[in-house]
Amino acid sequence: MNNQEGTSGHRHHPLHAFPEPPRGPALEDASAMFRALGDASRLRLLTRLVAGEICVTELADLEEEKLTTVSARLKTLYAVRLVKRRREAKHVYYALADAHVLDLVQSTIKHAAERR
């Protein structure tokens, strides 16, 4: 028997020091964010927001979608804190919530574009 094999015949790998994974609300919130990112239409909206704040009406025009459809997608992204919004008269403007979201969106798209 190889000295890296235990009594069950399975190889044992050296132990690595891994950080303790998050628990509770932080993990649940992160999971909700990834669920929101899991929809291509919502992710596309986030990529449009990389350029900066934009009115929901303009987003609907760019997406060639109904205003209510785009608003519902943005509401989902807002609920998980991926976007922020502000109202100015009758217009609602959306932007990425912060630099972390910008990094996440850019990294995700770059990683997806890599060849296998």
C-alpha cells in the first residue's frame, strides 16, 4: 500500500488551510445575488449599467422591451442590492450599486468569454 493511501485505499491529499466559509445571512444574500445574475436578461441590464446611471425608460428602449418588463427585472436586481435607484420627477434612474458589482459583472463576462 502506498504511504499516501489510507486503510480504505483512498488517496489522502495534504490538508490545506481554507478560510471558514460564510454562514447565515451573508451566504444567503450572496446566493440570492447569484440567482438574480443567473438570468441573461437581468445580466444584460447590468452590463448596460456599467457605463453609468440610466433612466428605466431609456433602458427599455435600448432593450426593445416593455417598460414593465424592464422595471420588473430591475426590481429583482434592486431587491438583492446589485443596483441602486433614484427618482427625479417622473423618471427613475438606475446604476450599479457599487464598485463590487462593477467588478463582479466585468469578471463574470470576461470569465465566460474565455475559451475552454
